[in-house]
Amino acid sequence: MSDAERKRDMVNGSMGSSLFLFALPLFFSSLLQMLYNTADLLFVGNFVGKQAAAAVGAGGLLVTCLIGLFTGLSVGAGVAAAQAAGAGKWKRLENILHTAICTAVLGGTAVMLAGLLFSESILRVMHTPASVMEDAVSYIQIYFISMVPMIVYNMAAGILRAYGDSGTPFYILAAGGILNVLTDGLLVAVLHMGVRGAAVATVVSQSFSAVAVLYVLMKGKEKLRLKPGKLKISKEELGKILHLGIPSGIQSVVITLSNIIIQYYINGYGENAVAAFAAYFKLENFLYLPAMAFGQAATTFAGQNAGAEKYKRIRKGISLAALISGGIVAGIACVLMLGRESLFLLFVKDWEVASYGIQIIMITFPFYWLYPIMEVFGGAIRGMGYSVIPMFVILSTLCGARIGLLAFFNDRVQEVKAVAAVYPITWFLAVLAYFFIFYKIVFTFERRCICEHTGENRGLVE
């Protein structure tokens, strides 16, 4: 397949088909990415037991916290790349690529070392139950070996998507996801390595994905090619990536820290509640990761069109993306609620644990259509270069308001329902804030384009 065939044009043609066809591989990529997260718990929960499943769940938030900053930097690299591609600045795009890969290698190494050194201490601060502590530490310390390939893959795949190619990362994730499941089956079910085997399976699959995406970048692109001899950090491009990415990284880290506070409350309800939430978060990925995929599509769409100064197209396209993504996620949520009992028992063969999880689902899933709308508007604002605004919105709603509501409800209800109830409330608050901010930004740019391009109206070109 040629470079032109892989690259989807986001600045011309039908907005609906461009967004949907670009988002479709991201949607399936999200489902395949879920295999990395779900296969471990599925095999551990069925072949080891609920204590091991709780250990995997207890360690997951710590992993997310430490890689959050570099996930944010990959967002910054993607926005910079999308704007360069939309403006046709191919030399700058190449510089962004080489700077991003170098940053990923150095940053991944730092995260790996931090995780190996401090994971046990942080798990103790998180009030992790003593019955799962040993397995949780073992799982995380092996898992952290995968940090370098994981961050390299996310950075490289983000730039490919910003360029307009969402298909190649999907194919790589498909192969990596299959490899992860097969390796989990061998190490956990056959060789009985427990949580250690699950962590090793993740290292193997993530390493494969990183090598594959780097090979594609070195061999397959005409205007976006990775050249090992040119690997160096450009101060100018690093500054742009940091400017766009650090707010997203801070947002990711603080969200995860707020989730650790929530995990503290969950841990206080005992081992069954810990295992239930661990299984719930895996099942939630069927909704969360597709929502994230549409948010990524919105970032690329807005970034490329901002580079081309087509702001009216941004307004119409993002509104359409919000409707499409909200409808799709609402449909998936209905299916999951109908099969909730069978689905939970796939993860944990314990009815008391499953009953906790079903309570959580019936509170959060009816309102999950709000989440993709939040991601689409937030992604579009980032794509236009305003990464600080989404940070403040998310920190004030999904962090500040969520923790405050949790404390309020927990004091009065004393049940896991109190934890679940805070999620849909804070999604609504974030959507409300994003809605007004997005349209204010877009309308401002549309008026500016009319003034600056009198007679051309360049910013209003469809």
C-alpha cells in the first residue's frame, strides 16, 4: 500500500466519512489495546485466583501514574505533527519524529528505573491489602521493564496517526494483542507462572509492537521516515512538544493520582471490592478505549485543519464526531449491561465479587455516552494548540470535584455505590465546560479569518 493510500486526508472532502474511516482503525486498535490490559486479568483470575486478580488490579494504577507524563508528551508530539502535516511542512514533521523517538527512549528508561526502585513503597502508601502485596510488587516490577517499548510505541503510533495513518498502528496492535494472549496462555495456564507470567507476557508483546512500528517508520513512508543517523533532539521541536504535551502529562498524572485516592477508598472496602473494581475497569475498557479513539481522531482532525486554517470545518466536523461517538458508546453500553452477569463471571469466579461489579455497572454505564463527547471536545481543543485549557477542565472536574464528591458520598453511604456515583456526575461537568470553551475558540478563529483573509475567507473553506 502506497503512502498516499495509507494517509487519510482530513482537511478536504467529506467530514463524516473522513472522521469515521479514520476513527474506525482507532476504535479497533483500542479494543486490541484492551487485550494487553484484559488478558492478564482474564488468565490470572481464572487460573490463579481472586487474590492474584486483586494484585493485578492494585498495581495497575501505579503503572498508569508513572507513564502518564510521557503519554502526555506523546499527545504533544501528535498535535505538533498534525499541525505540521496540515500545513504541508514535511521537514518540520521529520524533525518532530526524530525528537519524539529520542525523548521516548530517554523518558521510558527513567520511568522504568523509577518503577523498579519505588513501586513497593508506593503500593504500601496506597493501602494495598497485605494479602496481595507480594504478588502486586512482583507483577509491577516485571511490568515496568516494558516501559521503554511501551512509550516508544505510543509516541511513534501517535505521530503516524497525526500524519493521517491510523491503519498501520491497528495492524501492529492486532499482531501484538494476539501475541499477548498466546504468551499469557503459555506462561499462566500451562507453565503456572502466576502474576509473574502475566507481566512477562506484557513485556514480550509491547516489545514486539515497538520494534514493528519503528520498522514501519524506517521503511514505509515517503514524507515521514525515521533515519537512525538523524536521531537527535531538536531544541525547537522539543520545546513545542513540551509546550503542548506537559499540560496533558500533568493532567494524566493528576487524574491517576486522584484515582489512587479513589483506590484507597476501594481498598478500605476489602479484598472483594478491590477485585470487583479491577474487573470493572477491564470491562469498562470496551467503552473507555473506543471513546479515547474518537478523542484521538478529533485531535488529528482539529490539528490538521488548524494547520490549514479551516476553522469552520473544525466546528462542523467535531460536532459530528461527538454525535457519532456518543451514539456508538451508548449502544455498546446497552449490550454490556444486558450481559453483565456472564461478563463479570468471565473475570472472577466468585459471585460476591461479581455482585459488587454489577452494582457499579448499573450506576455508571447508563451515562457513559457522556465520556466520548468529553474526549472529542477535549481532543479538538488540544489539536488546535490549547493544551492548558483541557488540563484545567479535567483537573477541576474529574479530579477536584470527583474527590470532593467521593468524600461527601462515602461519609453518608458507606458502600461501593458511593465510589461509582461520582463518575457520571463529573463527566457531565466536564462536557458542559468543554462545550462552551470549544465553540468560543472556534467562533473566535472564524471571525479572525474573515478579517485577515478578506476576499478569500480562507478559514471558512469547506
